[in-house]
Amino acid sequence: MRIADINAGKALKVLMAKREVSREKLAFDLGLSTVTISTLRNSKLISGSSLVKICDYFNLKASEFFKLGEEE
């Protein structure tokens, strides 16, 4: 897996769909705005602090999160 082959927004979308978590619920639970969640879902990259929050929330390792966003 190369960093160029990873899409963090795709990974977040997949994860939210699998766990049936809405944008509003995730934003509220993480203390972020819904605009921030939308931005993350549409971004290829993600900041370290957001990654930590998301992985903690979904009880995942970063490698598991990124695997969800691998581009074919």
C-alpha cells in the first residue's frame, strides 16, 4: 500500500456506511462540525489529529482505516 493509493475520505465514507453512523452523529460525538465531517469525507488526505479521533471512535488501528480507502 502506497500513500498515493489511499483515499481517507473514501475510507471514512465506507466506515460510516458499514457502522451506520450519520454525519451529524459522528460530528456530535467527536466534537466537530458537520461541515468538518463533510470536508473529511470529500478529502483524499486527513490530519493526524482527525485520524486519531476517528480511529478511537470506531475502535480501529490506522492501518485498518486506511485499508478501507485503498484505491484500485
